[in-house]
Amino acid sequence: MDTVEAELVTEEESYFIQINASPSIRIPISEDNANAVKTAFCAILRRLRKGPIEIALKETKEDLFFHVARAYLDQLNGEIVEVHAAMVEHEFIDEGGAG
């Protein structure tokens, strides 16, 4: 299982979890933007075709949004394990590792 680093990013008044994969993936956590979340989850699913990942939050100042991001990623990592197992079961993974 690969570990992918994520960091808490602030732009103006908005907070995001930025997953430093290739390409990077951004999940908004301070605003309700269903399309951005859907786009991020689709990118995570495409990445999972290459193999399982765990997203680790880079340590930073421990404020409210850091704790929200950590809890979000704890939940997301649990879901990633289940989704990847289902993808393997239904043969939705890339055998050669190419995405």
C-alpha cells in the first residue's frame, strides 16, 4: 500500500485537503461544493485502479480545520480500503499498474 501525503491548504477564506498525488487532488472542507467533492472522489477512484493507498495528513498547526481534515481523512482511508477491495473483487484494477 502506497502512502500519499496530503496537506491542509488555505486560499482566502476557504480550506482544502490537498492530496499530493499525480495529479494533485483537492477536497474542500470549509464550503459545500458537491461538484468539487465528486471530482476529487473520481480522481481517487482512478488512482485506486493502480493499487491501494493511504492518505497521510502532513503535520501543521493544530487548529479546528486541521482536526476536521484529520477526521475526514481517517474516514476516507477506511472507505478507500473497502472500495479498493470491491474493485479487486470486480476486476476494476489495472493489472499492469498503468492508469
